[in-house]
Amino acid sequence: MAGRIPQSFINDLLARVDIVDVIDQRVPLKKAGKDYQARCPFHDEKTPSFSVSPDKQFYYCFGCQASGTALTFLLEHDRMDFLDAVESLASSVGMEVPRERSVATDRRAENEPLYQALAGAETYFRARLKDDANAIAYLKGRGIAGITARDFGIGYAPEGWQNVKEALPAFTEAQLLESGLLTRNDKGRVYDRFRERIMFPIRDLRGRVIGFGGRVMGGDGGPKYLNSPETPVFHKSEELYGLFEARTRNRQLRRVVVVEGYMDVVALAQAGVPYAVATLGTSVGRPHFRKIFRYTDEAVCCFDGDQAGRQAAWRALEAALAEISEGKQLKFAFLPEGEDPDSLVRKGGAAAFTGHMDNAVPAVDYLFDKLSDGLSLDSVADKAKLAGLAAPYMELVQAGLLRDFMQARLAAMTDGLSAAAAPREARRPARPAPPVSSGALSRMSDRLLTHLLKQPRLVDTLSSDKRRQFDELPGLLAQVVAFLGEHEEAGVEELLAHWADEADYTTLLRLAERPRDMADELAAQEFLDGIDQYIRQVHRGAERELLRAVKEDPSRENLLRYLSRKQSASEGAAD
């Protein structure tokens, strides 16, 4: 079973790979003195500012500050997963990738039978599709060609109660239940979950089948769509149907379009729009946007133009605000009444659909249009109301140029009332990152980050409760913990690559270069002890800030927030 790749191997690999060869295969380089130059592949420019140093085995852009190693380049330019990038480089120099065992490795070993069972079920469903004339006729009636069905692995679950169990005799009933392929009723009877449905395999970013979506062909076969349940390998609130296929077809995704159904994704890909994804029976949430923005800079949510569609758009906006920035843009496209992506693309082709996407409404415009709807901005009272309504949404946006722009726009709409009208605590960033260079909390954060950079899988030692607490904490440490929790194979190289374009990159690079000053076992214990202390200190700091806000502005809202925080702290201590 594959485990984490040792950092020593990564170092050896980068020492053997020639970064000039790696980049020149993708971006033609020209000799310039002892280095090589090209126009930067990461931003538009007319004069070459992208430099590759064969001596340092490093690239750097003087225009956009993109930088890194050959491995970083594959991660950022080709949008490869970490494992794929390492294996690609290793193959190019004839090296075999080793593995280390870890807590995460053991967990993956436990899940391996589930992946194998789901892969076997996909093979079975695809074979049954070829045998069923009605299922084939249904797909043809929906305009789905055979090659498209093949590319998406579409299959068919026939009628019957024990088909999957009989088709996969190598797996125990318990394993098939855990994978979601079987289900158990209240009387204890175990039978196939999917029956008489068109089957859409759902894949993770490595292409492994992690679940299924089943669609009825008629109107009387239960729910229209039936998805796999939550399993150890399938978490529907985090996954997107079609993202693996979109990345396979587009190594550099200029845009990702979020639609509502599996059939929309398939029909769009067939029509020449191979960058659509769909949620799995849930609203599009923050984990979805976090995943999308890892691979593209523009997300367009495509909804019906009716009231339900606009409510869905607002929920998506609220979920996305913490993930958008000047470099990551969200837009909304509303389709004409009675149309969905499938019908629209079948009538007008790809051009009709992409035309709607090109004219999508930017999230910031949609936010201010919705908040100001029904208000008269000639009225001082309504201007103050708009400022108050906008404040909690503004504080969700990351500090940076986009939030500065939004604050300037709000000030223009309210004649400068925004600063005066918003509550004092709302005018502060919701999750301010502590200064890197000063303060005990910053030093504590640096120390914990250093441990993670030396041993990234220390994150596996954190309990689920600690993970949940970190989801609400500010700063770089919490972001790194979240990233490592989502990417089990990530090492220090992928961490640095992920933050390569961020202001925090220099901090991570500085900490990564610190010499190791204690044994791994001692570092692991210091990490666990330090995490508890760090969480307590952050909460105490937030408490002091809130108490200060109450003293400065003893409004009822501030007082209630203060009392609520005190009660939560008391309950936490009691636990």
C-alpha cells in the first residue's frame, strides 16, 4: 500500500532532475547569460520576465513573483496532484518512488477494499448498460453518445435485489455495506441500494471511484437521483461530480461552471464545454469553492432564473465569500425560464451556453444589488441600513485588494457612512492573522508551523475536535492544518507550492529552512502540547478584544455576544 513519500527522496529527486528540461518541454526557453528566459506562463506579459536558473534549479518571475522548483512547476503549471507530479519527475530520470508508513497510510489501507469494491461495481454497471436496450435508448434519447458514456464511465443498475453482491463475491457483505453499494432496511434485510437506474460513477481527484449517483429513467422509480451515502471514502459535502474529468481534459482550467445535475455535466462536456461540475445533492458550500479555486481562478455558478435558483445563488455567495479574492473570482449566471444547461446546449450548442457564462454577474455586484434591493440610496436612513447589512459580509472576505475595493464601493454608495454605521467589531477583520514578527502568539505559531513543515503528518495526531476548533481560528497555522487535513499526501514541497503566490510564502520558506533541533518523538509531543496552548491563547485574545469592544460600545448586540462567548468558554471548561 502506498504511503507518504519520504522528504529525503524528494530532495534526491530534485537534485537529479534538470529544471530547464522540465520547463522547456512546456514553455520554450531562450538562453540569457547563464540563465534561461521566457514569457511567464502564470500571467500575461509582452516582455519576458520569467527566469530559470540551472545552477539553483529554481524559477522566478520578476513580474508576478511566481517561483519554485521543477516539482512546484508541475503542481502549478500542469495542475498535477502531488503524487502525479513526483511520479512524473521520477519516471523522467528512472527513479522508483518509495513510500513510508504513517497513520494516514494505515487509514488508506483500511479503505482500500472499499475502493476496490466500488471499482468492481463500476465495471459491473458498465457491462450491464451494454446489455440493456431500454437504458441505451434512454441515453440516446437524452442525446448522450456512446463515446461520452464511455468517457464518464456511465453504467446501468438492473432490476433485482442481490445483483451487486453476486457480481462481487470477493467482498464481504460488511464491506459492500460500508462502501454504500448495499443497504439494510429496518427489518435487517440487506439488498442492492441501486436498482433500475442509470449509474454515474463519482471520482476523487486521483480518478478513484468513491461513490455513485443513480438516476431513474422514468417518473415512478423513487427519487429522481439517488446518491451513495456518507462512507469513509465519500463525503458528498466536499466532492464535485465531473471535477476529475474536467481536469483530465483541461490541465489549465480557465473556468469551472457549477451546475445542478450529472446529466448537465455530461451533456455540456459532449457539446464542447468540458469544464462543468455538479454538487452531489447538496448546496454548493465553502469546501466546494476551496477545491474549485485550487484549480481555476474563475467559478461560475449556473442556476435557474426562478426564485429557487436565486435563493441557491445567495447561499452559494455566503459560502464563497471567505474563499474569493482579487485573484479568485466568483460569478453567477441565471438561465432563461424553462431552460437548463442540458436543454440550452442542445438547442444552441456550446456558443449559446458560453455566451451566458461570459455575461455572468460578478459576486460583488450580486452582493450589493441584493443588499440594496428595496432601499432608497437617496435616504440617509437607507444608506446607514445598507452599511449595516453589508458589514458582516464584508468581514468574511479575505483582507486584500478585493475587500478594499468592496469597502470603497460601499463608501461610494453610502456617501462614506459605511465606517460610521457598521458596529465597531464588524469593522475589524473577522479572522485577522497575527503579525509574524512580534508577540508570543506569533512565536508559538511559528514554532508549531516549523514542526508541521518538518513532519507534515503530525496533523494526523490531532483529534477531530481539535480539527473543528482550528476551522474557526485565524492565521496561517489554521490554514496549514486545514490544507494538510485535506491533502493526505502533501509534504513540504506541496505546502510551499500551494502558498507560492501568497504573501505567507516567505514565512513558510523561512520556517522550512530552520534546522531540526530535536528528535521526531519529542517534536511530536511538543506539537500536541503547543496546539492546546495555542488554541487557549487565541480564545483569550478574542475574549479580550470582545471585552474591549463592549467597553467602547456597550450596545445590546455586543453585550449578548460577550455573554455568549463567556457561556461557551464555561461549557468548554466543564467538558
